[in-house]
Amino acid sequence: MGQDLRLYKPFIGRQLIDCVDTIKLVARIHHLSVNVLDPANGISSNIDVNPNRLNVWLDDGSHVKKFTVG
């Protein structure tokens, strides 16, 4: 199931640019769209909830910090 966030644990701490294609592939296999939340670009966590969206949260250095669904 794509909402099992353990699937994405290996990407935490990596630069998004190095793993974005694989993240998108895993999400697509599990029928999820991908939404990147990047504080460096002023993107906040105040977004609408969508159970079919994988949110990829980045730190200020564009490293993957965490994943949420919704």
C-alpha cells in the first residue's frame, strides 16, 4: 500500500534532486500524486487535504525531511 510511509524511509536525508524520480515512481505505483513542500521557496504546510497525495517535506538545504499523506 502506498500509504505505508516506511516505503519512503530510505529517501530521508537525501537531496531531493538525487531521488525525486524514484519517489515519483513509487508513489505512482501506489496511485499517489507527489507534492513537494520546500521552505526555501516559501511553501507552507497549510494545504488542502487529499488522501491520494504524498507530501514530501524538505529542509532548508533541499534534503528530504519527512513524508506525509493527505
